[in-house]
Amino acid sequence: MKRFKNILLLLDPEVKVSAALDKAVSLATRNGARITLFSVLKPPSGLLGYSESVAQSQLTSAITERREWLRGLTLSLAHDNIELEIEVVEGIPFLEIIRRVLREQHDLVITTAEQKKGIRERLFGTTSMHLIRKCPCPVWVVKRAQTKPFSRILAAVDPSVYDPQRDSLNPLILQLASSMARTEAAELHVVHVWHLFGEDYVRNRDMIKTVESAKLIEKDQHKKYFDTLLGNSNITDLKPHLHLLEGEPDERIPDLAMEQGIDLLVMGSVCRSGVAGFLIGNTAEEVLNQVDCSVLTLKPDGFVTPVTLE
């Protein structure tokens, strides 16, 4: 985690921010990093009947009030000797956040989970998911209730010799997860989920013996990928708990996170077949929609956001 030197912390008075603020301050203190306290006011919708001058006056007042709120938060941080900046802007939150990242070269965005509710309660609201899909730097979504240090951290890796872009994320995932585990004296868990491509089709043709034989070969191959990745990573001192699981990642990873009481999930977000604007795989989205812990997501090498500065 020492790679992060320029942190963008997203804050909103309507969201409990203490957990995200505490994590940002702790990380900045260890790294000698600077923090920008950033807040976005959505475009006003209730001023359509007013003159432009009145609407602008209301917006200016709201920005001043928000800036004073942020300044109040910084008072308690004065003794931490952290370099701080405050910025409040008006616009669509995820666009303004990503534009700020592009302009100022932030290397980490920290935000609080919006915890939207629908058919089932989900940890990630619209802004968080937009950032996970499109923000060029890592995005750390902190669960609101995450007031204690992390005790169990899960790194989700997907070693593959067939997809170099996806595979390039694995060492970074392990590096960040292990660094956090050392800092917080937490257990480190590492998971790789595999499945036999086309298994259902073969089973439907009553080729059971062929399936079982193919699965043994596939499992052995994935174990070799997994062992090679772990062997090249400096994590043996943590005595990590290793999980090589058969099944679908969007089912097995959330189940494992719940079973093990995971506090932080570190995983990658990967482009879909190079189509601009579709910047996170369906599997990753399904995982994120089901877990109930803080999540740190990383982009593959060469990622380019579809958001522009204009």
C-alpha cells in the first residue's frame, strides 16, 4: 500500500464518513501521502423556476456550506501532519471524480459504500459502480460500519496463461492485499476459482467419465497456475489461507467471503473484449453486488477510461 501517495477521499454529509476518513488518514500517515477531501454537489433540480442569478446564488451558498463542513473535518487532523486539500465542485459525481483523478494524477480513490436498497440490500450504489468500471486508478469502497482494523483480507486472483492482461493484475492484487494484511495484522486469504469450460454441454451428452477425467486435468492445471503465482509472491511470512475452488466466481467468492468473515476483498476489474465503455466483467459485477465487506478494485495494465476532461 506504500505506492499510494496522492489520495482522493470522497465525502458527502449525507453519508457516514468516519470509516473512510479513518482509513485514508491511516494510509496517508504511513505513506507520507497527501489527501484531497473532495465533494460533489449534484446539479440542482428544484431551481428551474428561478432566475439564473438566484440559482447561481443558491449554488454558491451550497458550495460554501459544503466547503465549511469539509474544513471542519480537517480540524481534527491538524496534529497528524498530513498535507490536506479541499475541493467542492458541482456536477455529476462520478464524472467530476474521474476528471479530478485525470487532472491531478491521483493514485487511489477512497469512498464510502452508498448501500442502495432494492430487491436485496446491496453495498454498491450507482457512483461506486461507475468508479469501479471507469476510474483509471484503484478504487477502495469502505463499508460504513468498518470502524475496526481489518482482521481477514481476501485476495481474489485469476492466474491464466491465455489472457496476459488479466494475468498482469494478479501480482498487484497479492502485493496490495499482503501489504494491508501486514499493516493491520490481519489474516490473508487467497482464492482462485476455476471451472471446466463446456461441462454442462458434455454432461448433457451423458459423457460422465469424460467430464470427470477432464476436470481432474483442468484442476491440476489451475493448481499449477495458482502455485506458480504464489511462489513468485513474497507472502509466505503471512502463512496465507489458500482456497482453490471449483465453480463460478460470482457464487464461490461471495460465499467464501461470508463463510470466512472477510473484511476486505481485493480484486481486479477487467475489460470486456476490448469494447470501450464496458470496463468491468459481468463476473466481477456480480461478485461486488453480493459481498458485504469493503472492496479494493484494481484495473489491468493499459486501462484507458472512457471519461474525458471536456
